[in-house]
Amino acid sequence: MKKGKRKASKLGKTCEWNLISKSLHPHPLYQQCCRVCCRLIGATQILEQISENEQERLFELERKDQENIQMQKYLEKLMEEDRSKLERKAAEQKLLRVSKPCEHQCTELDTP
């Protein structure tokens, strides 16, 4: 690592504060203070990234929940449509059985 350059975070960015401070203030205490500031800036950036990632994760969970709710409503609608179709068919079949006499002129009661 070259003298005067310091990594602010694991992202590979160099800390300009350290470069500026050494050129303006060659005093070692000021340079040490600047290194601490660079670390704090890097730590702040990491915390901001963590917060952003958490927000993104929460938005994604909310979106998935909404999709699940919509899918459940759609499935319930399909089930209701199927149920009504089956009821309609059963009613039609019952109507056909009652209104249509047997071709052989027999009734179900006569059969052994």
C-alpha cells in the first residue's frame, strides 16, 4: 500500500480525507484522527448498506405476501365457479331424470 492512501472500507475505495490531511497537516495526531474519521465514515456506509438491504428485504416480503393473498382469492374464486358448475349439472341431471320417462316403460320400483 502506498504511503498516504488508506482503504476506507472493503469496497476498495481510497480515503481522500487521509490524503488531504497529510498534505495540509503533517502532525501525527491529526493524521491519526483522520484515520479514525475514515474508519467511522466506512462504518457508517456499511450501516447504511445494511439498512438499505433490510428495507429491500422487507419490501420483497410484503410483495410476496400480497401475491399470496391475490393467489388465494383467485383460487377461492375458481373453487366457487367449479362448485356452482357442479351444482348446475346435478340440477340438470335431476331434471332430466324426472322429466324423461324410461324407454322401456318401466319404473325403478318394478325392478327386482
